[in-house]
Amino acid sequence: MNRVLCACLLAATGTVTSAQLTTQSIATGIDRPVFVTHAGDGSGRLFVIEQEGAIRVIDADGNLLATPFMDIDPIVTGGTSGGNEQGMLGLAFHPDYAVDGADGEGKFYVNYIGSGSDSYIEEYQVSAGDANVADTGTARLVMFMDQPFSNHNGGWLAFGPDGYLYVAAGDGGSGNDPGNRASRLNQYMGKIHRIDVDGGDDFPADNNHNYEIPADNPFVADSGALDSIWLYGLRNPWRTSFDKDTGDMWIADVGQNQWEEINHNVGNVGGEFYGWRCREGLHSTGLSCSATGWVDPVHEFNHSGGNCSVTGGYVYRGCELGEEFQGQYFFGDYCGGSVWTLDPSDYSRTTHFNFGFGLSSFGQDEAGELYITDLFGGEVFKIVNPNAADENDNGISDACEAMCPADLTGDGNLNFFDVSAFLNAFASQDPIADFTGDGNYNFFDVSAFLNAFNAGCP
């Protein structure tokens, strides 16, 4: 099903270069960072996976806490050196992590390679006495997948807009998917799975699978298929994400020898087949598949210029970079280090900067701002725009003020500190207190601020 072939060919050949964006280091001394995320709890913290099996916390003030949030290195296999693809690879916090009394309160999920060099998806809970330390004694196995080889483990985890947990699995490894697993619906490998961790247990006799199958998964009526499969025909999806605004899924799938690809699943539709192992990017591999009717990627790139392995990112929904980056999909390459965006309207690609070798992952905070991890340098960087419009020169991007004008501290929250900042600015006739924009400082500015404050942030 080559419905986007023309758009892909355009995107693969037409590249624009922009020099607006750069990075700012926010944490060093991290052991092989491979992912950055947040807990959705308003704390402003970032959680960073160390590939060997730990999760580190960067607090709201930018401090890397000395004590890990969790360290399960003794049960995690690999991830210790070179280009090893094992280790702890995925982390997702339950949507109700910060909701008092909810079933998901304090729960989070990890995807790691463990005993037998196989994949384990486990549930843990935060400790009762310290929000910055998990209770490793709460471990509960959710899903197990046998890995035939050591590479192509996928590893991504995330809760979708529908509240279900999505789990990415590579094709099982080696080269050219020797078991033809990605296109076979009776195999866990080469898929994205969709499971319900809040429901019952559809596999009471199987200790390796402790979850419920959503009733609308695409293959529940197929007796020859695994009910957990949502999407298939993937080689090694290294970083998948949901658009915070639209719910679309974006999948970066690492190629075999020549072509890296980006897949855009508009509306997050289940059942799509992405072509591996008979397709690499837009090209036939000459290998057979057990399925037909593939969906082509919306973008591909080859290994020229030092490229070797796509690293998927996110659709930008923050504000600090400026309005012009809203809705753009960020991604890069692990070896070549280029950081690009795709415009979803035509899939044209723009080059923004070169990060260098070892671009292991992108990350996203609660406000939608983006981060990059340097695998070998042990650093986490924030993507920043030094040239973002700031007409009143208050250090806050105009786009952020437009989204939430009462957030004068720029922390994404509305509280006493914003009221205090307004009152101080009003008293000194600082331009940020001129909420009416008429050059005067009077009751109407106070009223405008209070209205904006009561309206809240998007």
C-alpha cells in the first residue's frame, strides 16, 4: 500500500538547513544514558535511564541526585560497553502516577533485558517515604518476550492517549530477520504491542503474561495471531512517541544496511504492517514476508555522511523554542549526529544542528520541551533556541507567554510565586506587568493578570 510514496520521495531528497537551534547541558556524570522522561506529577523532575540498569533523577533545579531513583543492575543483562543493545531500555510512568487513590498511583514500568538475555516488562512502585526513590520490592512481571539474539530489542514503553501501555519489540536480532518474525502474527518480535495493565489477567495460567487484552486490538478475532499485537513488520523501532496534541504515533525504525525510516501513524490506527523484512525504507530487500499490503514510511534516509541508525524523537509541543517549531517532528541519527525535523504537512526535512556521535535518545519533559542523551559522554542536553522571540526581554519566550501569560516564573505552574512576580514587576513598572499593552500600569493590568491567572495554563 504505497499511499505516501510521492511524499516520501520528496522528503528523502529535499532538505533545508537551519542554524537556529542548539543544545544546553543540564546534567553530566550519567552512565550511558538512553532515555529521558517525566512522571507527569508537576514536580519538574526528569528521569534518566542508565543503560546498565539504573534510573537517575534530575530535580527541578537541575541537580542530578546522587541516589538513583532505582537501581536493578544485578538483574539487568548487558548495556555495559560499546554498541551493546541490551540493558534497561524503556521507562513509562502510569498516567495516574500522581493521582491520590487511583489504581495507578505511584506505579511505573520498565523494559529491560534480563535473565536468559530476554525482555522483561515489569511494574514497580515509588517508595512510601521518599518520592525520589522507588521500592524495588514491589516488582511485578507484566510481560516476557524470549529474545533469540542479543540485538534488536526495541525497548520503548509508553502509555497512549487511550490509557493502554504500548511496548516496542525488535525483530529478535541477527541480520535480515532470519526467523521471519516481524511479519508473522504468531510471533512477539518485530511488533508494537498494546496491553491493559489496569484490567484483569487474560493469562491466569501463564506467569509470564499478566495483563488484559484491549477488546479493540486488531487481531483479537484471529486465532492464529497474538492478541497483544497492535502494529507489525518492524525491524528495530528505536524510539517511538505519541504526539501530545493529536495522539498520532511516530515510529523510527532502524534499517539493516542502507535505509533508515520514519513511520507516521495518523490517528494511531491498529493493524498496520510496515513491511520488514521484505521492505527496508521504500525499497525491496528481495526477502520474503508472511504478510502483504505494507504501509510505506513517510521519510527515509541512507547511510551517507556517516549515518548508521535512526534515533526517533517527538513532535514538539513545548513553547520555549518558538511558535515556528510547533508540530514539527524531531529525530536524528546515532552515528552521524544530525538533528532534523519533519514537517507533517509535507514531510519536508530541515537540518538544525549536528550533535555528534552517540545520539542515543530524545526525551520530553512535562511542558513538552525536548532533550538529547549522549551515550558515551554521559550527558543530558536540552534543545534550546537562543534566538527565540522575546520582545519584552524578560528571558521568557514570547510563545510561552502567549500560551500562559500569567506564568511569570516560566516553570509551567501557576501559584503564589507568579502572583509575587507580578506584584514586584507592577511596583517597578516592569514591562512584563503591562498586561493590557497600553504602556500604563493601573487597575486594568491587575484585572488582566488575574483573569489570565484564573484561566490557567493549557
